[in-house]
Amino acid sequence: MEHVKPDGLEQSPPISVGDDIYALAARLFPIRRSITGDGVRRTLDVLSGHVALERHEVPSGTQVFDWTVPKEWIIRSASITGPDGQRVVDFADHNLHVVNYSVPYKGILPLDELRPHIHTLPGQPDVIPYRTSYYAPTWGFCMSYDRVSQLPDGLYRVEVDSELKDGSLTYGEYLHRGKTEREFLLSAHICHPSLANDNCSGLALLATLAKHLAARETRYSYRFLFAPGTIGAITWLSRNEDRTHLIDHGLVLSCVGDAGSPTYKRSRRGDAFIDRAMAHVLGHEAGAKVIDFSPYGYDERQYCSPGFNLPVGMFQRSVHGTFPEYHTSADNLDFIRPEHLADSFRILSEVIDIVEGDWTPLNLVPKCEPQLGRRGLYAALGGQKSQDATSMSLLWVLNLADGQHSLLSMAERSGLPFREIAAAATMLSDHGLLGDA
Amino acid sequence: MEHVKPDGLEQSPPISVGDDIYALAARLFPIRRSITGDGVRRTLDVLSGHVALERHEVPSGTQVFDWTVPKEWIIRSASITGPDGQRVVDFADHNLHVVNYSVPYKGILPLDELRPHIHTLPGQPDVIPYRTSYYAPTWGFCMSYDRVSQLPDGLYRVEVDSELKDGSLTYGEYLHRGKTEREFLLSAHICHPSLANDNCSGLALLATLAKHLAARETRYSYRFLFAPGTIGAITWLSRNEDRTHLIDHGLVLSCVGDAGSPTYKRSRRGDAFIDRAMAHVLGHEAGAKVIDFSPYGYDERQYCSPGFNLPVGMFQRSVHGTFPEYHTSADNLDFIRPEHLADSFRILSEVIDIVEGDWTPLNLVPKCEPQLGRRGLYAALGGQKSQDATSMSLLWVLNLADGQHSLLSMAERSGLPFREIAAAATMLSDHGLLGDA
Amino acid sequence: MEHVKPDGLEQSPPISVGDDIYALAARLFPIRRSITGDGVRRTLDVLSGHVALERHEVPSGTQVFDWTVPKEWIIRSASITGPDGQRVVDFADHNLHVVNYSVPYKGILPLDELRPHIHTLPGQPDVIPYRTSYYAPTWGFCMSYDRVSQLPDGLYRVEVDSELKDGSLTYGEYLHRGKTEREFLLSAHICHPSLANDNCSGLALLATLAKHLAARETRYSYRFLFAPGTIGAITWLSRNEDRTHLIDHGLVLSCVGDAGSPTYKRSRRGDAFIDRAMAHVLGHEAGAKVIDFSPYGYDERQYCSPGFNLPVGMFQRSVHGTFPEYHTSADNLDFIRPEHLADSFRILSEVIDIVEGDWTPLNLVPKCEPQLGRRGLYAALGGQKSQDATSMSLLWVLNLADGQHSLLSMAERSGLPFREIAAAATMLSDHGLLGDA
């Protein structure tokens, strides 16, 4: 796309944004989500209060590349009653208690036949694990190991009142139109029930970001996608195959509310603009990590499949699968905090500022330095030990403005934050020292 | 060459291979070798029991590039008798006692005139050093420093019953023919007398490997060369100059039986396929080292001379010249062990598996991931913290099978062992998900 | 340029060179320098005793790129007298006491109005800082913080007897003509008054180097430039714009006499020959640092501005601005030492040897190693644990002399000092084994 001088960077987001995101995540948390069904629809209802979502329903049975949109899962109740007639486990008590997509079942079983249907985490005996079986028809329960280890022998009555019926897969998207139709894709999975970090945090952050962006005139168009993991992204790609060439930048978001340091996982390309921009921003964050692409994780798996190879990376805080709360009942609303959500929001805002604000200036006075002093751009008094950050930004921009370096390249080479480089470029432009390359 | 899907990888070598190699090395150890003569011939006789060697005799005086094949050295006996009539040193006692290629000499000398002809290692006073003088006509003895320091003044009787006569330089080679005439050269020097690691170990390992390969249908042809160091490699290159363009991969072997961690020294090119394959295999070996090419060492010096610049690296365990036993009587049969020889054999086998098994697959379902679950290639139950190694291999192969990555590239990028990547590619091929690029 | 085999490297400089440089720096130290005026002229007078300088006078008001040559500054006297009639500060006592380029002023001021005109370093209370105001018309004094903090309230009489009048900017240059007109630019700023390391050291070292070079027949032409910082380099570039294409290598010198380890700052290009040569030499110096280009520092700022982008790096010992003596009265003749000046001289000499002595040889016996032994270039006795440095240099040169590697490349790849590689190349040439590539 044409790189033009941007209108300037946005203001910092208000501090309260973390509270807003947290409040939205808290509303999403209790909803019974799966990859299809009313849980997804109710989640999109809540998000629609923040952003004007377009909703899509894709019928069960639709072929999407190598996959088929599954039947819709309806779960009404599920429980196990013990030999003594007491409830051992009840889906009404926790959304994680039933293996997601369990088929209907009713029967009486001795404990040893029941056991293979009960999933626990012996290493974390007091939490309920999260398990799914979308494509292999089975039923199951998830419980704390402590509870299961107390079960006496005897006959157990199992009832899973679920249904798999023709329906549809639901996803929502929102397009913030910019000056060009080149797109920045922001995607979060909408299928996990009652896991706060994974991914009420990502959904709430994206919806809040969309709301903020709505009021801003941008160069890029921003597409926000809220779709079930794997099958949702595959469905979207299948229906938008002819539009993917418009995607210049993309991020998958998940687990953005915990106390861990920010992590960026590179796109398959490894050197896309989004990879450089995220690496630059995280390079100025203490403790942040940038890790290489791998084909396991979230929907970057689909966006970065070899037939698409889109410039889509993944942003999270603690790396999924590495923290004990991951995919357990411990990933609850205590595990995410407004300040971490606000920090993730700020990081995304900085990356958007880079995407929006990058341009390639040309030094109009390229032979020797221009005399900054008489333009009021340089300390009048010489002899100081070092230069202030503003002067260094000005000098770097002038030195690298040879038409081969965009502002991001300058930030990378100088080690200075993009925003300082961008501010210096604006100042120099205003003084007629820089033009468009 | 054409990269076709291989027939599959070989089984692991039997555990007993270390004992076989050790037993062969032990048979080679006592033979009186030099760069020419009957020692080389007897060594080739022993190796011929394992592999159908073709033997070459190149007459003394033959011009080979900048060198001339030297006269053949015959040594019958050599000794020094002291002032008291007692034997001070006798070649019959140890093959290292005489400087290799000593000219004939008979005389009576006072100790101070004898001393310059006696070589010791004052820093390792109890071992006999190994010394040669192939191209400067002189005579000498090698002894332990302790023994020499006890010699009283007086007249010593010296007798070196040797002869330098027109004869030939002898080397052996064996070609295992594969489907193509592209070659993998495996070369070991055959000239060192009674040094177990350097290089009875390499000779025995190569002969054993040749024997194993003989029973295998391979893509590449494998050339095994057993020739005296330096002059032998030069002679071979001189006589096969028009065939060197067939060599796609090569390894020089020496010192492969000691307890040190495996070491690979890169070819002069540094990024040849053999360099990548060895680096990959050693990257999964604790303590292994990969070092840069340097023009000192073994016959890689000749193969990597600028007029050839062949893709030939060098494999050893402890780096030659860095361990105290190197080129001394301490490099004996106690210094090498069957388990280390077996480990070296396994490493070479893995490299051959890479050379044989590498191919460039093409993902036939490149848009999004294929649904592995319904093909039984993916865990039915979702939500686990991480994927098993097999699933990760499958995902990596699918993701990188864009026609630009061979299996070795995939192993390099994923950090997974080649054999797991290759197994995944076979599995995916069998399910019709991969084709030839 | 044509790379021909050089006539051989120069001898090491005599040990006494450090004393010579120190003595010259000591003569330069007391002169009252600024960016214009008689201080510069007197400094050039002294340097002319060592090297046949060509002197240039550029009139005030001359436009040089974005800058204008300023009026000449004349300072006759400057002082402050306290309420008690005692001298508080007198320019006659120290050249740093007056802000360089202070405008004339005469007046009586209360202490609080005087204070903004007095510059101190509270963190280093006993030293006088160095301050300038070349382009913003003001007056000021520099004093120790301790002295200023003792000043009583009251009225102070200030007298700055200075003058800014049309005159000229003065610089000197010396061209040592080599066999070709391709140039090595060596540049030092001449404007700092009474700062020993910054930059009496650089001026004295360059003049001494020029004197030594004068007696030597060189391949390159060497241009020595002694000009005021910033405006001097800009003026020179403005007047020599059509000659800058001749500059193949360049170094700015400053702060070359202190006890710090040598530091090289790369040119903007980062991979110019001078960058590689300096990195090679400093790679063999304990504690030496090679740092990336940044657009703050000395006149490399101008030479490396994007309109020129010359291959000019900067050499110093301690990095300017990082040592406490920098730009203070503590940067006096005790801060620099003959041995450090001699060390800097030696490093520059080594770099010049590389620039002069680099060439690209071609191995005339490229297939296998040539037989060095019969040429007396290799140890007669074989079997030693390692090779001596000379043999390694010979082997490296032969191995890399494929017409693609200059001696510097060989030194880089082998890790051996350039001088050893160069000596080996000469030896091999003398034996007819190397020719010109």
C-alpha cells in the first residue's frame, strides 16, 4: 500500500480501560459456550453491546476445506448419582463438569466402568480440568481428583441430557473501515466455557479495542473476528478465501489477562511487519518474550497453514499450556486482573500506532546535518555529556531518512521507541526537513 | 539428484555392533603400519574379511599433484644397546619405538650424539610418543622420557635394519552401489601403527558400516576409502579427479572409539548438506560439539583443498590433538570401548538415514489443517496442556510441506529429530495428505 | 581499486613514539582554541612543525550546506569581581572559565541574576565544565561548583571583553600521496581548548602518524584533516563534495590517550572495509570494544550523513561522554599517558598495514595441499599434537586462496592476526605457490 505520512498518533488509552475490559470478561465468564450453539450466540449478544457485530450462521454439514461443520450441541443437564443416592457431580454446579460435546447417555454403571469417563488432574487434585470431544462421539465428566478418589465402589447412575442436532456454527465479525481496504485481522476464539484468561480476556479486550477504534480515522481497515477455535477460523477462511490477500497484518489473541509478562509468537513467515512491530514493542517491555512460530496453539495454526501463510502472529501473556491454571477451573475471574488487561490493551494500541504511523521519510537536507539549533530543535548550550532523547531521535531520523528506512526500521536500528522516532519525524516534517520518500 | 520418497528408514543397529567393531579394531591394532608397505596390505587383508575391498597399488615415483609417491619402507628390526651390553630399546617390543620411515643406520655413538635421535614426551614421562619422518631422510627412536633419563653416559650401539625401495603405495576401496551414482564418500586413514583410537577405531567402524550397508538398498552409492593419511588421499584424488563431481556428501573418520562426546568438524563450505545433517544429529546428543572447518586435521585437508572444495566433513569423538593419549602408546586398546564405538556407529547410521530419507513433500490439503482426528492421527480428547511428539511432528510436516522444505529443513526448524519428522511424513503420505513436491 | 601484492609490511613503530605524541599534545594543551580564530591558527602552526600542512581560510558568512560560517570570535579577557572587590573568576586562570563564543558584556548584577550565566557540575564539585554557545548569542562562565557555592549575596561586576567580527574559519590538511588517488581520510577536531584527551591527543597522534607516513611509499593516499568540530567538517565536505567519492576508508580520532581500552565505532554502513579491518585488529586486543554507529559523537556524524554515507568510523579509547573527566578541567595532561598514545598509534599502524597490505591471492597448486615439507615450509618431523602458528597460517592461506578471499577475509575466518596471514602469503608467493587472483 501507499505509505503516506499519518495524521499523528493517538492519545494513550484511559487508565480505566482495564476495568472496562475486566467487567466485560466477567459478564462473559458464566456463559455455557461450546463451538456451536446458544452459548456462542449469547456471548455475541453481550459483545454486540460494545461493537456492531455482523453475525453469521453456517449450517451443520457445510463443507469447509477438509472439515465439515458439526451438528449443534445442546446440553440441558448432566449428573452422576452415587450408590447412596447423593449427587456426585452436577453440570449445574460448573460449566467444566461435562466433557464438551458429550453425547446423550443414561445408564447405571459400576465404578470401574464409570472411571474411564471421568477426567481428573492427579497433579492438581483440587481443580476441574477442561476437556472436549468435538469429533469423537463419547460422553464424560471432569472432576477434581480429590473428589473422585473418595468415591466408594458401587453402582452409579449417569444422566447426560444432551443432543446433537442439525443447526449451525455461529461467529461474529466487525469491520472498522479505514482509508484503504488493506486489513489488520484481530481474531479471538469464542468457544471456551468459563475459562477467564482463555479466552474471556481476549474476547473482552478485542471488543473494547474495536469500540475505541470505531471513533478513530485509520489508514488500515480492522477486522475483528469472534469465532470458535479451529472450526470457526477454518469456516471463516473457507468463506473468505478470496479476501485473504487483503490481510497485511494479523494477531490472534488469547490469555491476555494474567500476571505473566507479554509474549508474542511470530507468524510462520517470521519476518512479517507484524512480527517486527510486535518484537519492537515487546523489546521495550521488561520480561517480555518473543517466540518462534510453531504449528500448535490457537487459530494462527489455520491462518499460517501453508496454503494461506498469512502474516498473523499470536499475542498472549503467559504462554498457554505452561501455567497450572490453563484449561482448569482455576482459570477463573481471580486469575485475570484489570491492570494486566489494561497493559495488554496498551501493547496492542502501540502496535496499531506503528501499523498506522509507519512511513518512509526522505531527508531533504541530506548532506551533513541540518543546523537544528537555529530551528530551535537542539540544545543551545554545547558541551553536555550526552544528548536528550528528543535530540537523539531527531539525529537518528535525519541520519536514516535516505528513503530506505521506514520509521519502524529507524526504531529498530536506533533502539529508541517508535513513538519517539515518530514524534521526531513529525517535528522534522513540520520544519520542512523531511519529505515523502 | 532427484529427491524421491524413500522406502523408509532402517532399523536401529543391533547392540552387539560395538563388540564387533571393537574386536576388529583389536585385530588391526598390532599390525606394523606405515604409509606404504606390508602393514597396509595386511590391514587390508583383515578388512577384506568384512567387506569386498578393491585394492590398488600405485608405484613409487608416481606423480600425484604436487607430490610423488615415496619409496616403500621396509623395517626389519631396530634397537639400541647400551654401554653395558643391555638392550635399551627394541622395535620388537613396541611398534612406536622407531620413527616411522627411519632410514637404515648402524653405528656406535656417545649418548650426547644419540640424544637428538631419541624422541620423548617430558610432560608425559611414561608413554612412548609416535613420530614420523616420511619425507626427510633421518632415523630415530621413540621412548618414554623416564627410560631415557636413566641412560648412563657411554657408547651406544644403534642398529636400524630398514630399507627404502621402489615399491608401491597401497589403498583399498569399496563401492556400495545405490540407485544413483551420486556418492557418499567415507574415508579413514590406514597408516598409523598401534594407535587404537587413531585410527583402528575408524577403520573398524567403516568396515563394519560397509558390511551393514551391503545388505541395504540405498539411494546413494557409498564409497569407502582406506588409504594412508595425506599421500593416500592425494593419490586417490589424483586418480579419481574426474569422478569427484559425483560426491554429494563425505565424511572423514578418525578417533571414534574414546569416551569423549561426539564432534563434527564442518566441511570448508560450512553449509553443505552433510554439515546440516551432522549438526542436526549432534544437536540431539548431549555434550556434542560442532566446530568450524580448519585446514589442519585429517584428510578433509585434501578433500577440502580449494581445487576440490568437496562437501566432506570430519567425524570424531574427542578432538585429535587435545587428549593426552593422542599419538602416544597410551592410545591403546584400553582407550577405546565397544559402547563408544557403537555410539559412533549409531550416529553415522542416523546421518545415513537422513541422506537416504530426506525428501521434499507437498501438503495436498494446504489450506488450513486437515482434520487429523477422523483419520485417527490426532488425540480424540481435546484440552490437554500439550501435544504428544507424534502430533507435533504431524503438525510441523503439514505446516512446512509447501514444497520449499525438505524433511531435514523441517527437523531443523521444528527442533524435532529427523526420524520423527520422517515417520510423520510417511504416516501423512499413507493417508494421502502428502505428495512429492 | 586494483589490489596488488604489497611490498611488505612496515616495521613496528619505535617505542618512543608515545613520548613524541605526548610532548606534542602538551604543547597544544594551553592554546586558547575555539571553532575560529587565532587559537586554531596557533595550533596549526605547532602541527606544521611535524607535517607540511596546507592551511585554508574560509570567510565568515560563507554558506556551507545548511550552515553559515560564523563570525570569528576574539576573546581578550573575562572576569567576575565580587562584592568585596575580589576576583571571583578570571579567564586568565583557565581556558575553560568562559563559555566559548561568549558575546561581549559589561555590567553589575546581583548574584541571582548572575547565577544563570555560571555553569557548574554539582556532581563533580571541584572541576570546571566545558561549555560552548557558538550559535546562540549569550555569555557565561564555567566554574567549580565548590567555588560558586561559597559566593555571598551582593553585586558582582562582570566583564567579558570579547568580539564577534567578520573573519574566517581556519582548517589544515595534509595529503600524503600514494600510488593511487584513492584516499584514507583521517580527521580530528581542532576546536577544543585545554582538553588533553579531547582532543590534543587526537591532533598529536595524527600529526605524528602523518610524519611517519611521509617517509613511506603507500598504495593509498592519506588525507589528514585538522578542522573545527561540526562546522569544520561541514565546511570541508562542502568544498570537497566532488572528491568524496575517492574516500575508500576513513577514521575520526578523538580521546586516544586515556587508560581505557580501545573502542571502534562502526561507520553508518557497518560493513565497510574499515569496519572489518578495525574489528579485526581490536578483536586481538584484550578489552577492546566495537560498537555500532550512532549519529551522535564527533565528525563521523557529518561524514556518515545520508547524503555522503562515507566509510568513516571513529576510533577512541574510553567512549566520550562516559568518563567523568570528559569535557571538564580534569581532562588535563595527567589524564593522558605516553603508553596509551603509543598503543593507539600502534593500532592505527596495524589498520594502515591492513589497508595497504590486503590483496587476494590465488593458490597456484589448488588441488590438495602442495608439499610444503620439501620447500622447507613445514616441520620435518610428523606426529606432533598441533601445528605452530606459521604452519597454520600457511595452511589457511593455501586453503582460502581461491580468488574469493582477500588476506583480511582469511584473517577473519582463521582467527589469526592479519600480519601472520600476510607473512604466510608472502612466503608462499616467494615459493611460487601463490599468484594474483
